Amino acid sequence: MATSRRGKLQFGNLLLNGHLALPPAQRSATVRAMAVERSRSFRRALGLLEALGTDDVVAAGGCGVNELATLTGMDKSQASRLLATMADAGYVDRDARTRRYRLGWQVFALAARSGDQRLLSAAGPVLVRLVREIGESSHLSVLRGTAVLTLLTESPSRAVQAVSWVGRLAPATSTSSGRALLLDHDRGQLAAMFGSERWPAATAKSPRDVDDLAERITLARAAGYARVEEESEPGLVAVAAPVRDAAGRIVAAVNLSAPRFRLGRRLARAGVAVAAAAADLTAALGRPAPAMMEEAFA
């Protein structure tokens, strides 16, 4: 009886997470392989969420499993399993009629809690005042790698409005927000971010290399705001100014954008208004007014 019990205990000790235990070296390799596979699965899931968040998929009202698998470069079975798991957790929804997947409310709930809450809560009223003063769409953006991500947008109540930029990425090199966010970067830092080779230009007026960008940033620094005219797309003009935290670091940018025929002649006035709005938001984040004045006239 004792022998039988001892045998059962020994066999039980050989079980590890449902598998027979391996020698230490093999066990370690197995654990590493499992960790790598979990990491890959996580990245695949993120790829699916990013695909569901693209403009084309959102405009189409969602996307089917086959198309999502193609977009993300994974097998249909992998995509299907991951989507089912994320649907159970609320990160994606599936339309019962069209069988298309779209982003779930859990994603939006998390997004609402992300970032600097003080920045986001203070920015809303500032953007609203800016819209009332200039009559054009205003935005709050942050730097994400070499791109600009728009977090908030306020638009005037008119029939023709600029397309919403919330959640979208745009090149930092050819946008007013990007230039404002890069205002403290020197040429060396810009070269480290964007490289020293010539860049493909979005329009004929886009900066072509790091020297061109550095010169435009110098002009923006002297003016107190960045001014961009048809650099990101034809017919679009914009102005932006940096928002700083209590330590003086640039953490966001406030900008106005509109078609040239509406804002072109008022761009200088809009630049002054944007700089003032950014200063108000900076003050709300705890940056002392004397420090802000020193930066403005440095």
C-alpha cells in the first residue's frame, strides 16, 4: 500500500502543467519556447486590433476573418481563435448579421482612461475656446515614435468640416503638430529619429531632409508656433504650439487646421491664438508663468 502511494506521488511529481516533467535543461528550453509563443500570440492580437482600427475597416463597418487574416499575415484559424478570445473579453464585437468584426467597447473604455488625465481633462475647454475664437477645428496631439497621434478634436458646427483625426497617425515631419512637438530637438536628435537621407515628400512643399526640417523648426521656435502650409496634403494649412509639463518638457501640441481657402489669410492670427491656448494648457499642468515667459522669449 505504501509502495503504491509512493508510486502515485512520484508520478504526480512528474506532471508539470499537464505535461510530463523534463530534465532541467529541456524544461528551461520548453518554458522559454512557451513564453516566446505567448509573446507572438499577444503581438498577433495587437495586430488584429490595429487592423480593426484602420480608416478603411472602420468606414466599412468592420472586417471578416478572412480579410483580417490577410491584412495581418496570419492563418485564418489563428485569427479566428484570437478574435473569439478578444470577443469574450469585450475587445472586439461581431455583427451577428454581417459576421464582421469591429473594435469593442472595452477598447474605448481603456482609451478613455489612458494618458495623462490632467492633460486630457484640461485640454477640452481650451480646444473649445480656440474653436470659438477662430472658427476652425482644433486638436490635441502627442508624439508617438516618428508620428503624431491625435487624442482630442473639437470642431465648429458647420456643414463642411475637416476629417476627424482622433486616433490617427500622421508624419511628424510635415505636420504643424509634429513640428511643435519637436521644437526642443536639435539637428542631431532629429537625424537620430528620422535619418540623414532624403525623404519621400507628401507634397512639393514637404521638408525633404533633416536639414530642411531643422531650419523649419528653428523658424517655428522663433515665432513661438509652427506654421505649415500644404506640407502634409494639398490645400490644408495648420498652426500648432507646444504644451509643456511642470518640468518644462514638451508633452503635447495644440493645433488648428483647415482648408487654405478658409484659414490661409488668417494663419498668423491663428498662430497667435494657438500659442496662447498652448500656454493656458501648460499653465494648467503646473508650469510657472515666469518660466513660460522665459521660454517664449529665449
